[in-house]
Amino acid sequence: MPDLLTYSTFKTLLGSKFTLRALAECPEGKEELVLMEAEKLPQRSAGNSAGSREPFSLVFRGPAGISLPQQIHVMEHETLGVMEIFLVPIAPDAAGLRYEAVFN
């Protein structure tokens, strides 16, 4: 699975839904987040080894009224399957609450 967690993979999935399960914060025990942004981040200096993953960030949007905690969440996508991603709430917007995940 780590081989699939790249900028290129997520860039092709913009607008798709990711399901979070077993959530105490949600009445149904699950919630859907939509992948809104995928952005490349600057490479770190000489410390990177050859073949390391290009750093990138993702922004997801969840519904208004539910605030997920900053932690590792189990997420499921119809193409990628099940994965664990550390999400950080960053800001509300007109349609819901946004969350960021950073991959180094």
C-alpha cells in the first residue's frame, strides 16, 4: 500500500470520496470525506535518500457539524482500498470542515 500513497495517485482521485469508519463522532459510525486538493511540497535538502517519496499534502472536506479529532484515521476508497492517514482539522469553509494530511 505505501507504494500507492503518492502525489500522482491522489491527484487522479480529486473529487472522489473516502469513507471513515468506526467514528464515535458520527451518529452512523462512518463519514465521507471528499478529496479537494493534492499539492506537491518542496523537497527537503540533502537528507533525502534516492527513491524516497516526493512530499505532498492532501486536503479533504467533511460535512459541517462534525469535527474529527487530529489523529490517524482508517479510511477506505473504492480504488485504493483501506489505508491509515493522519488527518489534521485546518478550517471550516462554506460547505464543511477541511482536513489536511501531509506525506513526507
